[in-house]
Amino acid sequence: MDLEKIILKLEDAFLNTEVKQQVLDSYWLEQNIQNGIHTTGFCFTASEVIYRLTGGKDNWFIKSINDPRDWNHGTHYFLQNKTSGHILDITSDQYTSRGITIPYELGKARGLQNVSRKAKDLAMLSGLGEI
């Protein structure tokens, strides 16, 4: 499945209350509902789904900006393409829509071993199938 299709399916899933309830933990579900920004709380899980479906460690760094080490807006995850250096952050609006600039240059790469339950759930509920 191509990247654009994956992103569209994930973006649709972010709007779905059932998906939110099944994927987000209680803190992020509350934040998502309170601020009305549908991507809130999905950064790690969405990044993992994309990572797993589009080549994983061969194509991507999964990076995090940690709170409070790097900034004071909650830990945030995103992808960086290993070849082009392009940042892929489909949940950036949880910050940018509030006027917060994301300091991607502070992101630290981390590894992923086992597929998380939340990524499995998000992929299935988004119609992307099993990962």
C-alpha cells in the first residue's frame, strides 16, 4: 500500500470516536476530546504504523522530542526518511494549530522491536490490515 493511502486512512481514523477509545490511553483520550484536535495522542502509534507498513528501519528513523529534556509540550514522535532526510509528521497539527513550532532538529532516533498492541489496533481499525 502506498504512503499517501496509508496517511489518508490514518487521518480518517483519527476522526473516529471508537478508534480514539480503543487506541488512546485515558490521558490522551481526554486531551484529544478537550482540545478538539483529532491527532492529539496518536503521534507514536501513527508513526509506528507508517514505519511498519513502508519499509521500517530500511527507510525510516523514528524520532522523539522528549518532555522535559527537549521542550515542555509532551513527548512527541515523528518519522524521518533515511535517504532524503524528509520529516513525516502526520500529527503535527496537535502543536502547530496551537501556534507551537516543533523543534524537529532536537529529535533523537530510537529503535522499535516488537509491534505494539496500539499500532496493531490502529492499523486494523483504519482498514490497513494486520501489521
